[in-house]
Amino acid sequence: MIAAVEGILASKGNNSVIIKAGAVSFLISVPGSTLSRLGHPGNTVFLHTHLHVREDNISLYGFSSPQELSLFEQLITVSGIGPKVALALLTTLSAEQIVSAIMGSNADLLSQVPGIGKKTAGRIILDLKGKLEKGWEGEIIPAISQGDSDAVAALTGLGYSIREATQALSSIPQTDDMTLEEKVRQALQRLSSK
């Protein structure tokens, strides 16, 4: 098994990189979060990897942190979640946001990721909540409540990513009587001050 790859970043694609390690070049699929951290071609990079073997395909997936790799490996154990859907989750949301959504049973947030419907989001939560309670090593950001899903939808409708929207919402002080408009307004103020 290939546990990690270190080498020179030869090129970057939309969701993959080619890393030259000695005389061998590896094509590695990566989530957007990892892709943005790698820098420019010519840089020396290190990726934690997962080798995925099927009858008709052998693929290598790379991650910038062991937590992302661990979450990816947990996600692909869920029925109906393959490596491409797991990568879409890790591209749209950070590992910490996914874990927070699972721990907070927030199927609405997970189902906003392309390729994830309500049923699949519920299955992810059901299958992984207990496992993550026992063994997640990363930081868990405050969970976005079910009620905040409408605010996330409003912010994404304005052009912000789900990641930006959830981070902004988790950073504002909230009370039980806040309206959707107040949440969105305060989140927009946070987003515009960055």
C-alpha cells in the first residue's frame, strides 16, 4: 500500500495533481482544500494517500492532513458513498465542518453538497456518528444547527461557498430569538470584514 507520497508538484488539474517522486510520477486525486494548499508546480509537496482498488480501476487519493485522510476513509465505508462523492464532500466542506454536521445530525448541511441527497446525508450521520465520537482527532468547530441551514442556503445563494457561510455563522453570537434575516446580516458583516 502507498501510505504517502513526497515529491515535486509537476502539475495541477481541477481535482488532481501529478507528483514526480524520483523516476515515477503519480496521478493523485485530491479535494479542493488540499489542492489550494499545495502551491505552484515546482514546489516540494507531501500527501497522505489512500490507494483505492477495484476490479477495473486503481486510483490514488491524496490529502494534506491525516485527519482529512481518516475522514475520507470513514466516508467511503458508508453504503452509496464512493471516493468521488467523498472528495466532493471534502472539497465543499472542511473536515471539521463535516464532522460537526455529523455530530450535530445536520443532514440539511450535508445535503447541500453536490451528489448528496437527504437520504444519503442521513445514512452518513447514522453510520459515522458513533465512530467519530470515539475517534476523531481533529478540531471540531461549533456545529451549525438545523435552523441555520436556511441561513447557509441564503448565503450560498449570494455567491459564498458553503464553507465560508458555515464559518461566518459559527462565528456570530446567536440567541434563540434571532430571525433568519438577522443571522444573514451578521454573517454578511463577518464575511465583508475579511
